[in-house]
Amino acid sequence: TISAGIGGGYSGSGGKVTIAGGTVTATGNGGAAGIGGGVSEDDGGDGADVTISGGSVTATGGGSNGLGIGGGYGQHNRGDDNNLTLTGITMEVSTDNTSWTDYNGTRNQYMRTKTN
């Protein structure tokens, strides 16, 4: 199956996800998001409304097209226009899982909470 690590299955939307603590590792497969929407050939599954206020979060999109947090990959819609709310934490993003930059609203395949 081509589904998000946390969220939607094939053509499915991610719904609502709240992370307030703990250690969360979410990996999508195919072109699905780590946290968010699944994949579809017609239209990627919409992302999730994700709220993160604590914990250690690592989210990896599947394949080369999946977002760490966002919508699933599809021919017509990447579906990455979901809400991502961060409270008291910051995130980093990477396209190659080696070089990390602060999250500035642009989502990448690899996303994680920033370690201090």
C-alpha cells in the first residue's frame, strides 16, 4: 500500500494530528507524506492539520516526492497546503537527510524537530 506513516492511505487525507510529547518517527512510502496524506494517481491526498507542541518528531516522506509533513504526491496536486502549527518548538528541513536548515514555511522530504 502507498500510505502516510501517520495519516491517509491511498488517496486519503491526513485528518488532524496533535503531538504534545514523546518520540515520534513517521515514514511514508511511495510518494506519501511522513505525516499527512496518501498517494493517488489523480490527486494526492490532502495533508493533515498538524499541531506539534513538544516531543521529538522525525517525519520522512516516501520516495523522492513525499513531504515530511504535508500532502501525498499526485499527478495534479501535491496537497501540501495543510496547516502546520508549531508551539514552543522549531523544526528543521532537509532534501537529502544530511544538510539541515531551519523550517521557514517550505516543506521538504525530511523534517524534524530542532535539537538545541
